[in-house]
Amino acid sequence: MLIYNVTINIDESVHEKWLSWMRDKHIPDMLATKKFTEAKMAKVLVEEEMGGVTYSIQYTTKNRETLESYYQEDAERLRNDGLRLFADKFVAFRTELEVIKTF
């Protein structure tokens, strides 16, 4: 099992609009690809020097092949939605995590 983690710092001027869009549109769209079995959204409690509000969104997928399929078939379209709406109001970085064991 893999976790596709997206960490996003969003400008406070669009924070509420972005948060609604994430909950009501983007995360449901990600899950609708059928490439992720669940999503978790967490607020990062450490304050950033650059300001804004930071979140970690973790999408669980069953294997590397499924994640690669997301990259090839869906990633560009779904990322462009956010860029179109929030352009220069956020920074994001993505990491892939391999789940070793759940306790």
C-alpha cells in the first residue's frame, strides 16, 4: 500500500474558498478516479514563516502501478483545476510513502 501525500500552503486570502473546493470538489474528484481507496486531510499545526495555512492530504492507493496510472491518466487535469482557480496563491509539494505496517 502507498500513500500519495500532497502538502499545500494556501494563502489566507483564499483559504476558506480553497478549503470548500477541496472538500466539495477536488478530493471527491480524486476519489472518483477509483485509483485511491481513501483520503485524509490534516491541518499542519506548525506556523510557516511565509504565512498561509498548511495542509497535508493523504491519498491511499493499493500499489505503484495504480499510482502510475493516476499520474498518466488524471494528474494533469486535476492539478490544472487548482492552478486555474488559485494560481499564485499556493505552493505544493508531493511525496510518495510506502506503508510498512499498520498497528
